[in-house]
Amino acid sequence: MPLRIHRAGHRYRSAPEPGIATAHAFSFSGHYDPANTSFGALLACNEESLDAGAGFGPHKHRDTEILTWVLEGALQHADGGGAGQGHRSLVRPGQLQYLSAGGGVSHSEGTVEGGAEPVRFLQFWLQPGSFGTEPAYVLADPVDPEAEHVLLTPPGLLRREDATLHLLRAQPYGPLPELPPAAYVYAHLARGGVGFRERGGPRGRGRELAAGDALRITEGDAPVDLTAGPDGAELLVWAMESPVSYG
């Protein structure tokens, strides 16, 4: 099917550490669904909820592009960096954090040390286009809160040339910018609600998305007339031209 809706309530749930609840969009760790291992170059889309004082201790990644978008609270990040240079950052809503694991990096993430505030964030894992590279890290400046379309991954940031991440926004009942065209489009509704028609013309059935729902679009008709609900909308959209490569 050219357009599929994946509801937030259908995600696989796990509790990997005390005080952590995770909702997985794809097969992950102990949960394996052979029909849902990736989409385009995207390997994971996890929504993480951390209680105050909770977090993931140091753990390793390799050959993965890791992008984090905070929804509520503030996320404390620390990593081993590359060439002996580590990073320690506080990631807040409106900032994109980018970590390229390269040939191998260890990092930790959790709530603010000594704080009483929980944190909720989205994390995407993308397969890079080259492997065994030096780890890299970028914490972007906060995006313009009034901007309706922001390219979150400018050219040269990702180690995969045919993938980009976009932020689309709209005020209550306002139209959203058009989805970027690509062979694979993954649109995750981070906040608010969205209504749309499956295609143009009289046979375009109306559908709705709630926060946490996602669209996966491969070919054929793209959704039209995307319109925000009463609370506005914030949509994170991956545009990718090729799928995950194995072997």
C-alpha cells in the first residue's frame, strides 16, 4: 500500500530500565516482527519517557546516526566523543541533537542530574551511508518557534546523503506545508492533531492522526490537504531515497 497509518497505541512497549517507558515503532531488542524491521533507511523511532532521576547508563553504538528531539523537560547527554573528545550537553525542546556513532561510541542519557523534572523525547536511528568513520556530535541551536518548515538536517550533517529530516508546523486549524517528496516518507506527529485526505479528488477519504501516530508513504498518491487540529500540529518528517542495505 502506498500510504499506511501506524497508530501510537499499536507500538511495542518496553521498560528497559527502572523509571523508563519506551514505545517502539519498529522491531527492537527483544521484540522482533519480521514485517516491521525498518522503513527506508530508518532503523528505529522510539518515544522515551523518563521519570525524574531515571536514565540510560553508558552504552555503546556503532555505525548508526542517532537523532534526538525532546518533547518535554530537558535531556542530559554525555558521550565519549571521537579522538578522545567527549561531549556533555543539555538538550531542550526545539533543539535537534545529532550523534553519529561511527566506528563506535559510548554515551549516556537521562534526566537532569539532581532535578525533579521528567523528560520525554523522540529518538531516531538511521543507517549511515559510510561505516567505520570517526564519531561526530552536533547540538543545534533552537529552531525558530514561528517557523512552519525547518530543515533539521542541513547538507553535510548526516553521513547519509539521500536522507533529510524536516519539521513541519501549523497553528490550530491551519494548513501544514506539503510533505517533502521522496521514495520513502516517514511522518511522525509529535504534537497536536492532523486531518488529511488520502488522495485528491472525490474519492479521497478523510483520515486523522493523533500525537504519536505516524504515516509511512512509499509510492502512489501522497496525502493532501494536511490540516492541523484544535491544538495545532508539529510533524517530524523523514524524506529518504533508498532503504536499509544489508550485507
